[in-house]
Amino acid sequence: MQTDDAHPLPDTDFAARAGDTLARMRELFELVVELDPATRSAWLAANVPDAEERIALERLLDADQSEDGYLDISADEHAARMLVEEPLRPDGLIGQRIGVFRLTRLLGQGGMAAVFLGEREGADFHQRVAVKLLRRGLYSEIEQRLFRRERQLLASLEHPNIAHLVDGGVTGAGIPYLVIEYVDGQPITRHAAERRLGVRERLELFLIVCRAVEAAHRALIVHRDIKPSNILVADDGTVKLLDFGIAKLLEDDGENATVGVFTPEYAAPEQLAGAPITTATDVYALGVLLHELLLGLRPQGNPTRRPSSLASVNGGEHVTLPKPALLPRALRGDLDTILLKCLDTEPPRRYTSAGALADDIQRHLGGKPVEAHPPSRWYRTRKFVQRHRGSVAITAMFLLAIIAALALALWQAKVARSEASRAREIQGFVESLFQPLSEGTAPDKAPSLQELLQRGLARVDTSFHDDLRAQAELLDMFSRIQDQIGEIKNNRELSERAYRVTESLYGPNDVRTLDTREKHARVLYRLGEFDTALSELNSVRAAMQANRISGTSLAAVLEDIAFVRNAQGAKDDELIALNQESLQVRQADPQSTAENLGAGYNNLALAYVHANQLERALELLQKAHDLFVQAKGESYVAATSLANIGGVMFRLGRPREGLPPQLEARAMFKRIGIDNHQMLVQILMGLCETETQLELNEQSAASCDEMVTMTAKVLGESHPRFVRALVIRANAEIAAGHFDTASVDLDRARKIAPTIQGGGTPALRAIDLAAANMDRLRGDYAALRQHLLPSISAAQSSGAATAPNVLAWFAQACERAPGDGCSADNAIHARESLADEKYAHHPLRLTAINALAQIDLWHGNAKNALTEVQDAIAVTLPELGEKHSWIGEAHLLLGDAQTALGDVVAAAREYTTAAAILSGLPPDHRLRMLVENRLASTPTKAGR
């Protein structure tokens, strides 16, 4: 039916024909503009379900009916509107409101916009934002509607390194504004310059930028104006990319999106030419940014010259690097290739996206071949070697050491004709060792380090039977390599032979002889031959002092003596004095390196650890670690100092804080390729102990098993540390409730301990303490007292972390199984020990308090037991965690205390908590069975 013969109702099949928002709005407008108002409203209600679309269309229709349409506005008024695009005058805007934000100060302005700091205050909040007033007006309803839709799209772009679009709109004068997350930072180039960041640190910052751009590319948004001022870095190092998609908001139309919306110095050739824009446009700008970040200047013209050559010309003078002279070398190769690919004038030849660029940067940082480099077998082989330094580093060190010896021989050949013949012989010897490499370099063809060592040792006598100098140098080198890779068991004879040959050549008091003798003594110490090692070291020390030999050589001897004396049970003052003297010798030596000083601090710290001066030890270890990293980066010594830091934190009762450095030390050993070394044994011991105390049972089981296997492999089953490894693993098994397997390890350790030179008594005490813990958990108080009896005297006088536990457990055992050593003062001694401030928050405090609370309950002092256990839980819970079995045992005791006090509801609540915690123990574990029985017999449960 028609209401007006002149204007039939429009066709409703318009949806299929409307291709985009603007076209759809135009078609709808044309369909209904001629209808009378009543018919038009009914048609819109029936055919335009989108309320927002319907309102916008009605506004267009209302505007069409008004008398001030575009043609009704005079040219003078149009010109006045154009004047709005004149430069903004910020003076008059400060203090005014844009939306809900008050402008407080100007942050900056450019050709397209002015940016103000805006603030909004509420009753309980204060918000700071950046308000960006754009210079172009949006005067039509459709323009403003499209602007809002695009603003919504950008507001949905969520990424931690992209400044979030908070709000936006159009002022009454038709001027668009944007409200953006305020970033209090500085441009990325200035941040890098002021902090003198190295090349790697700059690349890591740049990688963050690339990943942010990649996220926007995935959302089909191109930035179009990447430059340092649009990338801010906060004081905490957070990187934020600004103005993402702002260019898109300012575009004239879909076909000509870039006119005037870019910074020429960072613009891609296609932007300057007005050609279509793609993600490759942003890649070009990222290339310019990376060029400026690394070289301190932007590329000039068409960049075909390798950036490293620019750095070579100016020596890195434009960029504030720690070592500018090293810049050409850092750029040469992959970074040259990556930069030139980014800056190619042809978009198809650049990286396809910021993500592809980021992937290549990440490959470069990881030492892997980059995709930008043309395929090359030699290139990939070289990158393989760089990436797998761990697996080839020791072999390379071996090769370099031989080449160094060869170079020395060749230099000496220039001095005397006889040396030339010797150099040729050494060269032939080196070539013969690596003969299998002529068959190929594949892993299954290349000889192992052990094969090279054995081949070299077998040929020393035959190749140099009449050349003692060559024998001395090669044997000493082979011995040092054996020691560095942890082959201690096979090194005793070799180190002694190197020392004897050197002595026969240079005499007993030459520094070269004394150095090889000190290395031999160190091997003896690591093999557990403490008395023999000490005798050798005292002789070396006397000879050095008599011949005025100082520096690193003397320092190493003093430290070795301290290690041996520690193993023999020396007093703390002696160990500290030896290591203080060693550090002073290193500090007085003008040739001392950062690594040498780090070794001095590290060894002095270990002496303080032995003396239980743990805070002082931690301070010295941190100095040592900083020096090691400064000298060698990721290395054996850096990993060792990290492990020592973690171990001291464990002793301080901070296992959660100590675990990360120990895990990082283990990971660093893997990265540098050391998987068979006595220091790795020490790291694994620390990991096993820390993970056991935190009851990370699956992790500790793996670490402990690896520790025992590694100790047997590196040191042998007759070494004191093997006994210690068995005891440490037994403690982990006890914590998990696996008493049978723990007993096997303790029995095995008990058989080996008496055979240990100088270490039998401490080892037996450690075995007894582990067995005592198992007795306590089983409720076998007679066995508990017997196992603790040898340690009581030492516990009363020592400051060891276990002292309060030993004393409290012994008092508990004496209550139920009186005998030798028991007295009325046992519990008093335990409480006196706990009064020491260092035990105030120590996790072991809880097991001691649990034992003393049990005594209180036996004596009917439930109220005191309740208070003590509650306090102990409060101070140890942050370190142990709420699921720890010690916490579960404490709640069991709280339940017993509440039962004794007559509060069965509270008792049931404590038993329920304890049962939930202890449910992870084996079903036949005494603590689990006790709490389950208590819970079953408690008449009133919590919550009833």
C-alpha cells in the first residue's frame, strides 16, 4: 500500500548492496529523504534495526531540513572555519576542560597536533592522561561518526607496550581530540644515550618495540609515523609506543591515507611518493630507528652502504656506547644485513612485517642464523659454533691453548734457530691430534675432548722424548684442562707428572715449578687426600715466601690451604685469616684482574660462611659475582658465585629467596656446556637441600638423584662429598615420607664414612641427624635420643641453623625415653638457643617449637603450647608456604591443645586443616595417621 503516489516506499533489499558504512548511510539517506516525516519514521523503525545507525540517520535528515546547510553557509564563514587549523595557542587552553579532563600544561606540539597533560580527579582517585588536540576539524556528521568508529577500533588495541587510547571525541567547534595513557618517560634514543646502553641492551629495547608494532599489524593497523619521540621509555625500563593508528584517524579517505601524516626523516619512499601503505612501511621506519639507535644518526639517502662502515669512519663518535670503538665489529655481519633489508627502497624486498624483523633480531641475539642473510654453509656453521659454545667451548679452549703454545714456540724460533725445529715438531703434533677432522666436521666424525686428551698424552713421550720444555708445557696444559672439565679421578698421576717434569727442567724454586706443584696439591685435595695436599701446599708457600714470589700464585696457595684446613675441621679464625691474607695479596698485585679479585672475595666469603657470619658472607659474594660478570659474563665462576649466594640465603633461613640464584647457576652451567664438574656437584647439593626444605618433592627428587650420580661420576664413591650427597638425598626422601629408600641411602653412607680420610666423624654425625629426623617422625624416641647423643655437646656451643632442632628433639626424646645425656635442663637449653635473633624467622624454628609444644602438652601446659605454635606458624608461614608438612604438624598440635582446653569445635577445625595439608604424605605416615585418627574421634567438627 502507498501513502503518496509521488513517493513510493523504498525497496528493503538495500543491505545486500551497501558495501561500507559511508555507502550505506548515503543509500539510506537517499531512500528516505523525500518521504514525509510520519512515513519516514515508520519505515526506519521497520527496516533499520541498529539504534545507533537510526539515530545518526535521523540527525542527517534533520540537518538536511535545517536552513544552515553547506550551501547556506557563506564563503566568509567557511574561511573562518578553515582558520581553526591555524597553530593552536596553548596559553589560552591551559585550565580549560576537554571532555572530563582539565588541561594542566603543554607537553609538546607539532604540525598535526598539540599534546597537553590532562588530569581528572574524583573522590577516591586521581588520573593523569595525555590529551591530544588534532589540528584538522571534522565538521560533518558522517566525518565525526567515522572518526568515533575508528577511535573505538584503536581503543580496543591492547598491548603492554602500546600506550592505550583512553577516550576521544570532537569538540563543539568540530576539532577531534584523543585521550591517551600518559607515559612519563623519555625518547628511546635519549634513554639509551643517557644510560650508555650496550649494543645488546639497545637491541633488546628495539625488540620490544618490534613486538608492539607486530601486535598492531595483526590487528590490521599500520602506525605510519614511527620515530624516537613516539617511543618512550620510563625510568623502570618500560617501553611504550605512542600514536598508534593516529595517522589512520587523520586519513582523508581509504585510497589516499598518508598525505601529510608522517615525519619525512623516518618516512618510507612510498610515503613520500604517496603510494599505497603496507606493513612494510612501518618496517622501513623501524629500520631508520634501529640505525639511529645503534649509530647515533639516521641513514642518508638510499642506504646501500653497510652501516658498520659508517661506524668505522667515525669510530662510533655519534653514539654513546660503553666502548664505541667496538661498534663496527658489533654491527658487521648480521646487523648490517638486517638494517639493509629493513631500509630497502622496494617494499617487497623488506621484511613482510614487524614480527618477521623481530624474529631475526631474536635469532641474532640468540646466536642463530638470521633469515636476512643469504644461504651459506659456512655462515650457518659459524653460527652453530657461536650458538653451541657450551658444547665446543672446552674443545676450542684446548685448541687455542695448543695454538698459544705453538705461537709461543714460533716466536721463540725467531730468537734461536734451534727453536724453529721445535716449533715445527709441536705444529706437527697439533695437526696429528686433529687428524680425524680431515674426514669432516659433523658431530659423528669430530673427536671428543677426551679422545683428544688421550691421544695427546699417548704421543707426548714419543713425539718429545728429548724435549723437556715441550713435555712440561703440554703436560701442564693437559692437566689444567682435565681439572677444568671435572676429570679429577684421572688427573692425579698427570698433575704429578707435569710437576716433576717442570721441576727437572727449571728447578724446585722456579715459579713455574711451584705453580704446577700447587695445581697437583689441589687435585689431591679434591680427591680427599687432605694430609698429603696440606704438606705439599705448606712446602710451596714456604718456597714462594723465601723466593719473594707473590701475586696470584701465592694467593692461590693460601686459598688452597684454607680449603684443606676447612676439610680437616680448622677453627673459623684460621680460615678467615688465610683468606683475608689471600685477598690482600690479590689487591696489592697491579696485574690482578676483575676475575682474580672476584676469586679473592668469593673465597673469603666461604670462610665467613663456615664461621656462620652469613650476612657478611652474602655481601662479599655479591661483590665477587659482580666482578665475575664484569670479567667473563656467563661463565663457570659467575655460575659458582650465584650458587654460593643461593646457598648462603638457604643457611640464613630464606630458601625461597635462595632458590632462584641456584636454579640460574644450574642453567648457566648448561648454557656454557659444563655437565661434568665438581662445582656442579656443589650446585646440585644446594638445589637438593633448598627444594627439600621447601618440600618441592618432585623437583628435589630429580635434583637429588642427579646430584648423587654426578658425585659418583666426578669424585668417586669413596669421596667425603659422596657420603654427604647420600645424606642430603636421604633427607629429601624423609621429607617426602619415603623412609625405606632413605634408610637404604643412610646405610650405604654409614658403610663408607669410616673410610674417609679426615672426614669420618662429621659424616657420621650428619648420618645420625638424618636418622634422628626419621625416628622423630616415626615416634621412636629411644632411637631418636641415641642418634642425637653424639651431637648434643656441639649443638649447645655452635650457632648452626640445626642447633635448636637438635636440642629440642633431644628434650622431646628424653621425655619419653630417658637415658644418657638427659637432664631437667634439656628443654631450657633448646629455648635458650631459639632466643638468638637469627632464628627468629628461620623455617627450622617451627620444628623446634613443635617439639617443645609436644613437651608442654605432655606436662598439661596446653595454653603455652597453643600460643607458641601459633606464633611460630605466623613467622615461618611466608617462607614455608601453607601446604608444608611442618605447618600440618603444627596444626595437629594446635588441635591437641584445643582438645586439652575443651574447645572441640576449634580442635576439629585445626585437625581438618592438618589433614588437608598432610594428605600428600604416604597413607602409613605416622603424622597422617595421627591426624586422621584425631579427626575421626573428635565429636564436634568445625562448621556443624
